Amino acid sequence: MSPNESAFTDTLISREVRERIVLVGVTFPHGTVASTEAGLDELARLVDTAGADVVGRVVQRRDAPDPATFLGRGKADELLAVCLGTDADTVVFDDDLSPAQQRNLEKLLGRTAIDRTAVILDIFAQNARSQEGRAQVELALLRYRLPRLRGRGRTFSQQAGGIGTRGPGETQLEVDRRRILERIRRLEADLGKLEQTRHVQRRGRQRSRQRLVSLVGYTNAGKSTLLNRLCASDVLVEDRLFSTLDPRTRRLDLPGGETVLVTDTVGFVRKLPHQLVEAFRSTLEVVAESDLVVHVVDGSAPDPEGQIDAVRSVLAEIGADSLPELVVVNKADALGPDGGAGGTGRGEEVRRLVASHPGSIVVSARTGAGLDQLLTTVGDRLRVGDRVVELEIPWARGDVLAAVHREGEIVAERPGEGGTRVQVVLDDVGRARFSEYLAS
């Protein structure tokens, strides 16, 4: 990458010609071959979204990654044969590669070797539209590439000399690293200014006591379609992964007469790169400040529970895992009549999914089925939220904690610095009784 070029435009998969890709997955002792294959299926969709074609797969079972090539040397030779037989341009691993592993694989295979993170970053680079979104993606790309810089031999060992400057000089590697670090600092400063503006807007909303509902979920679960249906808006909807990167907020009138703000957020995915979570943290903070999180789940997906777990892991990373959550199973129209025969034939699986998440709702954002119940439930949950308080019960007062469990409805419970932090629904009498334990 030329240090003077924007990392945003220097993406990892070519746009002019669709590359030929071989996917690589490894099954470790804690996993199964089926889960590895499912991961490769999703990786294939990511590669297709990025603009490339999958021409082969290689799967290996190992106890641990090989430090040099991730795969064993014999499997790496087999991968080379597959690449030669399919005329592949690039190999993509479903797990993260270290810079050394990537370098060794490229030397051994004679072609580009990248990992899942690189593909996701590439898709984000294609889809970012706003100034903030483009800056966030470029920041994530630079953070990903910085440890992967490598020198190009002794020809760059000395840049210049002269009185006061004699010595080894600054290597080209050091120049590239310095320029990238400077660009990272500029991007962080620019995003910090945008965050200040967002903070002022949030304070204005808090003063007006405007309630906020955030739509979260796995990528392509139907969040944007649901936002359009609920709020009569015209947010762009595409049947592709990560089509929404910039949050969009619309007003929504509830059946009880209340007006709330509904925000559509970026979709999540398994193994979402840490660089992206960090770069988009300021954008995702809107979720952490929500009064209610509407978790949209694709009912037609092969593994909706796995997708739910992936979303919740990201919510935990941004500090939003303790918020009130409403699970909404979307795409009921794809399941057949009443979620039964026809469509995907996943009616029974969806019924088990709903049973395992009490209070969840089945809807179809495309047809509007179930949305009246959704609106009523959102209103009810927000009104309940008016009576939610957070208590911090000292570790030694297990009797108080037991009393809180008896008298209130527990929303969330987690360890705090001085005791157990509990979010609980209490009536006026209960709030008065436990007022000394109100968390600051």
C-alpha cells in the first residue's frame, strides 16, 4: 500500500475482475466439522458480497494452529495443489492469520493469503457512504494493516545522511509505519469531533426525555425493512450483507400515543473484527443508551441461535448487554402459512426458538404480519421501563438480594465493584424500601 494513498480506497479484493477464491477452515477440538462447514458457508457469502467467486474448499482438523502456516505443512501442500487445479488467485481463511502466518503462506502458495477479517473490512469499505462511516472504515483498515507492514530488504536501510543526520537513517518500513500512525491520529481526532456533536445531540434528547429504541441483529436479518415498515420511511434495503453501516433514526408513534425514536444499526456477524467494533464504537454507543433493544432474528436462517449469541457477544463488548431486550423473529413469510409447511419448512424450529426466548414475537417485515403486536409490546415494555431502577447490593447482604428477587422483576444482574448490580422493576413501595441501595 502506498503510504500516500487512502487506506479506504485501497481495498483487499479487486473490483475490476472477480477473483477466484479457495476457502480454508480448520476444526479445533472445541468445534465440529459441521460448525466449520457452516462457517465456510457464511464466509462464501461474504466473499460473494465482496465481489469474488469461490472455486474450492479445504478443511482440516487440528489440535492447534500451526505457528508458521496455521495449517500443517502437508495440508498446506494440499492447499497449493487445490489452488493450482482451480487456478485460484487468493486463499481466504475463516480464522485470523498472524502477519507471520500470512507472509509464510503467500511465499509457499505463490498467491495472496488473507483471513475473514480482511474480507469483512473490504465489504465495509465498499458500503460506507457517510463521512463518518468512511473514516471509521479507514481507521479499522489502518489498524489491521499496521502490524502487517514488512520491510523490503536492505535497499531501504538508509534514507539520507549528512552532518547531524549520519547513521542508519529511517527505513522505509519505519516511514510507512510513521505515516500510518499519523493518519490514524488524524482520523481519531476527526471522529472525536463528530462524537462531540453526537454527544450534544444525545444530551438534547435526554433533556426532552425522548425514548430511544434500537434495532440490532445479525447482518441481513431485515432490520432496515422493519424500520421502513414501522416508520413509513425509505431507508435503502438490499439483500446483501452489511448494506447498512450508518445508523438511521426515525420517529415512531406507538398505539398508546407515545412518540419514540427508532434507530437502525449496523448488522453484526460471527467473529466481527475487533478493529471494526473499536472504530464503530462511537456509532454503536447509541445502542448502549437505548431504553429498549429490539433484537431482530432471521427466522429462516440455518442457525438463528448461533446468530443470537454472536449479536449478544458484540452487545457485551459495547456495554449494552444489560439493557432490556425484545427478541423479534423476522421473515415469517418465508416459513410458510402460520410458520408451518411451505417456504423453508422451518416452522418447527422457529416454534422452538420462540419457546426458548419467552416474550419473543414472530413478524414479517415484508408483509407486515405481527407488527401490531410488536408495536403494542414495545409500548408495554417501555412503560415497564419507567419503573426500572438499578441497585448495588453489597456482597455481604445476600438477604437483601433475596428480598429484591422476591419483590421485583429482575431485568439484569451482574457483578459490580462493591457488590451485585441489579436492574429491577419495583413499585413505589419497593423503591422506597431499597432506596439506600440505589446505584450512583
